[in-house]
Amino acid sequence: MSLAAPPRFSTPMMNKTQNINSQLVVECGAYGMPVPDYQWIFNGSVVTRHRSLNLSSLRLDDQGFYKCIANNSLGSANGRFYLTIQGEKYIVFTNNALY
């Protein structure tokens, strides 16, 4: 017999840093009974309704706060993290000097 429980996060979400053009997969760590419905929000819009957020070919525009909302009949919980995108690094040689 399973006990009914509202969604809750077992561990807090952590900020992430990814390279440009890389892939990011993050699972929403909220659990509950009945099993929650999930939504991932970015810039005020739902980007997916799956438990896992899967972003491929990251761009600088993907940088920002992502929020996972987990809902079931007993309540809701949300967690968020900040995604930092690192751009490509360039080495510039000028007059035999390295910058």
C-alpha cells in the first residue's frame, strides 16, 4: 500500500554551466503519490511537460533560470536552477603578443 503525498524535492536543484553547442539533460527531482505531472518553464513559457528537460545544441539564448513544477492532486512543488552558457574561447595573436 502506497501512502498519498504531495510532490516534494528530495534534493535542491543546482545551478549548471554548459558549453555552447553542448547538450543538457536535467531530471526534475520531485516525487509524490500519485505521481506528479511535470512542467519545465523558461522565460515564462512551458518548454516541456516531461520529467526530463533535454536541450541540445545550446545557444547563448538558452542561458537563464529554468523552473520545474510538479503537480498532483495533493499539491505542487517547484525547483529552479540557473543555466550559464560558456561561449567559445578564442586566442588572438597581435604583434607577437598573446591576448
